[in-house]
Amino acid sequence: MENNELQRGLSARQIQMIALGGTIGVGLFMGATSTIKWTGPSVILAYLIAGIFLFLIMRAMGEMIYLNPTTGSFATFASDYIHPAAGYMTAWSNIFQWIVVGMSEVIAVGEYMKFWFPELPTWIPGIIAILLLMAANLFSVKAFGEFEFWFALIKVVTIILMIIAGFGLIFFGFGNGGHAVGISNLWTNGGFMPNGIVGFFFALSIVIGSYQGVELIGITAGETKDPQKNIVKAVNGVIWRILIFYLGAIFVIVSVYPWNQLGDMGSPFVATLLKSVLHCSWIN
């Protein structure tokens, strides 16, 4: 007979990387520039505020997952603790959200490839990305977890390299002729909040959206080995890693470059790595 039971093949390291990889994406790599243009250096404060809410939400979800490690995650919790209608709306809004986010990620792949192949139509790498994602989902849960782990690791290593390169520029002047950049860009060029409180709150809504994906920890609960142990470990570990990566990356960007010049230089991540001693022009 066909076995329809969940395999529970995901390990703690895999679900942590699934959450990290799901969170670190277009919202940070492409969305950072637009949020900085709206609010200037105070975007650091926006990411910190959103991160505090993320911490509270994830700790609460971790407690509920510990008691009921189901694949329904927050949709099931909304149904059980509020009303079935709330669970229904939560589930469908989550599906709609990931359809939109998924398509934006695919478009972003095409835009990234233009860094190396300017004449390449956006839809070609987008189609290739969709086919690769479909193939990854056709294998076992364990194989999918490994696929997600290694691809998320690429993102994590890229951000770590960028943060290290940025701190080298800020404090030691690596790649800048030995002249430390410093952090004066945080308050020059119009001040810490150059566009006022309106621009700050507008950017805050976008920043909150950039954290989406961390809730994937809850969705993986039903496929996780020993969920009571591994989910709690993943929740506690991922929260701090995401905050460090996001705040560290944004701090480096707005410290190294004047906020009002970022829109003309393409990806600030690539620009930071190119300017540093690493000279990693192959990373986009």
C-alpha cells in the first residue's frame, strides 16, 4: 500500500537554513536600496524595530510549535485559538503571498543575471530557475533539505563576506588606499532621518516585508526529526542570525556610501565587495 505518512526527514541544520534562505532574498538584496532611499541612515532603526517584532512573534510561534508540531503551523494555530475562519484566511493569504514573492524572486534572478549577460532576456534565467525549483521539490524531503541547505549557505557566506569587507573599509580602509571610511555617512548628507518621520514609516512597512520567510520554520515542523527539540533550537538560532546579518549588512551599506548615492551604483552588496580588498566582481 502507498505510504502517505510524513517522512520527518529534516534535521535542525536544514530547517535553520531553510528559514535563513527563505528570509534572505530579494527583500534584502534588492529591497535595501529602495528603503534606504526613502529613509536614509535611519533604515538601521527600521530594521531593528522590525527585528524586535520578529523576535516576539517567532518566540511565540516556537512555543505553539513545541506543543503542536503540525505542518499547518500558524494557519492551524489561528484556527485552533481564534476561529476556523481565521485559519482559513491565514492559510490562503499565505499561499497568495508566496505566489507573489515567488514570482518576484524569479524576476530578480533574471535581473541578477544581467550583471554578467546584459543582453540576456529576463525570462530565460527565470524559466531555468522555475524548472530547478520544480525538480528540487520532486525528490524526497531529505534531498530537498540538502538542496535548500547548500543554496542558503551561498547567501549566508555572501552576506558574511560583505560585512567583513565593509568593516575593513570602515575601520581600516582596506581597498580604499588605507584611508578608513568611518561612519560619518550616518549623520551627514541631510542627517540620520533626512526624509522625516513619514519616509521612515513608509520604509518600515517595506522592511517588515523583507523579514518574511522566517515563518518557514513552522511549516517544516511536520517534516522535522524530533520537532520538540529541533524546532526550538532552530527558532532560537535563526532569530539572532537574521538580526545580525540584516543589521550588519545595512549598517555597512549606509556607513560606506552616502545614502543619496546608492540608487546610481546598482547593488550595494556588489559595490562594497568590489571596493574592498576582496575584489569579488563575480558576486552579484
